[in-house]
Amino acid sequence: MTSQNRSRLGIGDGVVRGGQRFTVVGVSGTTVLLADRAGKVEKTALAVLLAEDGFAFTDMPGPKPVPALGSLEGLPPEVIERARWWERHILDVLNVGAAAGIPPLGAREAA
């Protein structure tokens, strides 16, 4: 487990809640969406999550790509493709794309 002295909780972060591991798949205001390993999503209040006995961050370094289509399910294909484009662009800007094995956006578009 990592230090509990974190300054933020964001998409892609790993947490333990009730002895079970989750990945943060959404944050909106004070609401957090957590996905378990099977992909089941739970909604909880940030204050409730942080106050729970046994809550902990797990070692999940760096930003994560957009989760599998589950969070984009039901959207038109052109919206999904645009979301994927933005994901790649943001990873490029954050300079984490190469570390994640994602080629630079310019190289992908030229192909």
C-alpha cells in the first residue's frame, strides 16, 4: 500500500475498500465511481470512502487509459472514437504515452 498522505484521488487510482480492491473510474464533485475486478461499478461519496475503516490507496502509478468500453457503452461510435482520440492526446501531453507503450499521436495519425 502507498502512503495515505495523498493530496488527490483520480481516475485510475487503486483503492481498497472493505478488503476488496477497486479502481477509480469516475470522479464528479464529491461522488466517486469505483470498479471492482469484475467491472461492477459502485457509486459512493468521497467523504464516506475516505472515512471508512480499512480504506487505503494501492500502488497504481500514473494515469490510466480510459477504462474498457463499459464507461462509453451506449454512446455513438463517433463519440467513442473522439474520446479515444482525446485519451491518446492527453497521454501524449502528459508524456506518459511512451511509458505505456502508446506511440505518439502524430505517428499514429500518419500511419
